[in-house]
Amino acid sequence: MDSAVSESASSETENIQTGLVREQTLDSTEELIHYSYYLPEDYDPTRKYPMMVVMPGYNMMWFGESSSGSNLESGVSAIEDAMTKRNETESSSFPAGSDLRIGTSADTVATPDDFPAAYNYGTGKIEDYSRTAMLQKMPEPVDNATVLNTSADPNHIQALYLWEEGNVPAKTQFTAAMTGYFDNWDFRPYVTAIPVRTGVQPKGAVVLMAGGAYQFRGNYTDSLPTAAALRELGFQTFIVNYRLSPYTQEEGALDVARAVRFVRQNADVYGIDPDDIAVMGFSAGGIQAGEFLMHYDEDVNGTALDENYVPDALDAVPAHASAAGMIYSFYGRLSVGNMDPDWLAEGDLPPTFYVYGTEDPFYRQFQQQYDVIRNMGISTGRIVLNGWPHGFGSDGGWVNDYAAWLESVFANKEEF
């Protein structure tokens, strides 16, 4: 190296901060992007170094120092942050009307008396939240019971694997050497059917996906309490235990499609019209529902992602849903709702119901996408809970309104 280059490199090195440099920001079209980086103490600007990028936090969104650690721990911490972090937007600007209300726990449904002990989620109230409940896993299917080899049971809670063993469409290689995830490498997606009480005439079906930043499934705080509430209101409910990280959003969408096909295939067994099916998701689970509706519904099957997948009899059933529920969620990816009406129009989206609180960190995005969807002419419904945060599950007094809206959508679906 000649002396001029050496002096230049020495001067450049003196101006570079090494070690862990925290809380840097970049401008984006939506929000500031926060990031940190690390350079070794002996960093040499004349050398080439490998670069590793780590995206922590809720749906890959940075939530500050509490997002450090493993991906699972980051996801849990970020959800808890979102449940306590106040939104900086003034909710007083919300238009007058019935959408905005004071939330209540008066009608929140506690664990039904006929639920097996393994499905006990407690009171369903956000005030009784616990990390243990949020991370609790639902019982898996017995033996190798699948949606193809086992008859649907309309009288009891039933867990069934969604795919036949050895024929699960995937593009991600999840191996035994990969540890630290919520699910083990040999996890098989499954659906849990929670039918209405005996003697109740079903009004339709709802397929639910819990949130959890794609790092875990918060079934005992999100989907299970809501399924119990909807069940009491006459809806057959189905909880999808979809694939999480390291799998992709696309692979999880195929799990949702598979569950919808199962419900449609067994509509007679469950006593419903095969077109009276809604998909509903909480937080990341809503994004998962949106991915299904945008790209993997109707006749799309596993071959769209995996050329080695062998279609079976269930793939002949269209994965069609007539309504969507975005519970503190939106159509989009990661932590960013998509506000492009041209992109949203590609999904031929069904009527969509939004529920969120004014203290949710994503409040502004929920507001904006609701307006975009409504202005596109898509039938919408909405409940906004004044002063409520992210992650309230079935609490807040919104479920009855959603059920009434859904019943109306099913009764008038030819108009949509």
C-alpha cells in the first residue's frame, strides 16, 4: 500500500465508530426505520467483510432495547410492549359516530363449562393477561388424525393435522439442527374445530389465526377466547395452528387455505352453507389471513410454492371465504399495512371488519387502511375501542357486533 492510500485509510478509520452503535435511523415513506450496527474494534476499511443482518421485534419491527435476544423472546417482548406502549396520535380526531366506543369486559366470555381442561383459557379479560397463557400450546391431534383420514366430529372439540404426513408443501428447510423456535423442526400444522353447543343451529363458520409476531401463536389470549365467544353466538369455529418462523408467510397462508377447504368439504357435517365461512386473524394472524385472501385462496394449491407437492382430494375444493376479520391487524406484510388500492384490488377482497384500540402503536395504519378499503367500495365494518392497546383478544365488547355484522354479510353475500 502506498503512503497516500495508507494515510487516507488511517484518517477514514479515525472517523469510524467501532463496537455496537445503537439507535440509528433512516427515513422511509411511512416511518423512521431504527437500526443498530456492530463493527469490530480492529475494523479496516480497506478489507472486505461479510455482513449479517438481523431483523428483531414484532413482525420484524424494531421496538427498542427490549427487542434484543432470541427471535422468540423478541416477539413476546414486542407484543407485551405493544400492549403497554401508548399511541402518540390524538384519538380525538376520530370522526364522530358509533365506531368509537368505550370498551367493556361485561360480556367477555370466560372458559365455557363444557371445555376440556386443556382448553381452559381463564376469564378472557386483558386484565388477567399472563405470558404463560400467551405462550401455551394447544393440544395436538391424536396419533396421525388428519383432515383426510378422519371424519369431522360436529359434537366435540377435535384437532386434526392439515396435511398428510410426507406431503406438506414447503420451500423452507426446517431441520433438527435448527433450535430456539416456538415449534420443533417436525411440527405439523393442524386445525382445532370447536363446534357450537348441541342443539344450536349454526349461523356459519369462522376460521381464526392467533397473533404472535410470527414467533409464537397466542391462542389462549387471542383465538381461543374469541372462538368460545363466537360459539356461544352460534358460529362453528376453527383455529388454525399455522406455520411460524422459520417458515414464511406464504407457507402459513397455505395452512389457512387448507383449513378453509376442510370446513367447506364438511359444511353439511357442521350444518352450514359452504359459502358462509369467514377468516379472522389477530395481529400477525390477521396478516396471515390477508396473505391467504390476497394470493392463496380459491383454486391455488400447494404446487404454487412447492413443485414436489402432490395435490389430493381436498385440493379440489375451492378455498373460498366470504368475509374477513382484521383484529388489530391489516392487509400487508411485516409491520406495514399496504395502502395501495391497486395492490389490494388484486385480491378481490371480501367484506372486512376491523377492530382496534386507539392506544395501539399501529393505530394510524389501521385508520388509514380502513379508509382505503372503504373507498375502494369493499363493504366494511369497524369497532374502535377508545383507550385500548394492542392484544386485547376477545375482550372489550366487540365480539357481539362482529357476529351481527357477519350474520348480515352471510345473509346478503350475493350483493358483495
